[in-house]
Amino acid sequence: MNEFLLIFRRDYKTKKMQPTGEQLLAHDTRWQDWFNDLGAENILAWPVQRLDEKGLVMGPGEAVCYGPYMDMKESVGGIIIINAANYETASKVASQCPVLELGGSVEVRKGN
């Protein structure tokens, strides 16, 4: 079994992509259900890490950008590590991620 990092990206910055309050409540429920399913199947290897909207981006030298999403169209919303045999299996898990329902994406990376 291998560990794979799933990185969740989303773009809620444009008016078109902004979900309604009802959509967000339903979406949060879908996330909880998905995480519970992964835990029950012993796929989830590392606890869910939800990221806040603040942060820093370090550039060359002493350049610092406060609020890491100022110049980015997409933002990283969270990460998890899952157990999977290979990329094919990991991508099947990722394809069920709720972030895809609202136009987000999931990056899948294998650990060494």
C-alpha cells in the first residue's frame, strides 16, 4: 500500500462560482460523509487538514505576500493523505471528492 496526497483546489473568488448558503451547507455534509466513508474503509491515512483563508507566500529574497490567494485564480482548500495501491486506485478515490461538485479540482501525488 502507498500513501497519496490529495490536494483540494477551488475557485470561489468569482461571482459565478460563489455557492449559496444552502449549497455550502449541503456541500459540507457531502464532505463529512466522504471523509467518514474513507475512514470506514481504512483509506484515510492522515487526518483531514482544512486550511484557513490566511497565510503567506514566500518569494525569493525577503518577498512576502500576505493572503496567499491574491494573485491566484485557484486556492488550496485542504489536503488529506490516503492509502491506495497505485495511481489508478487513488484517482478513483479522488474522483468522488465533493470539491469536484462545485468546479474544484483534486491533485493526486504519490509519496516516496
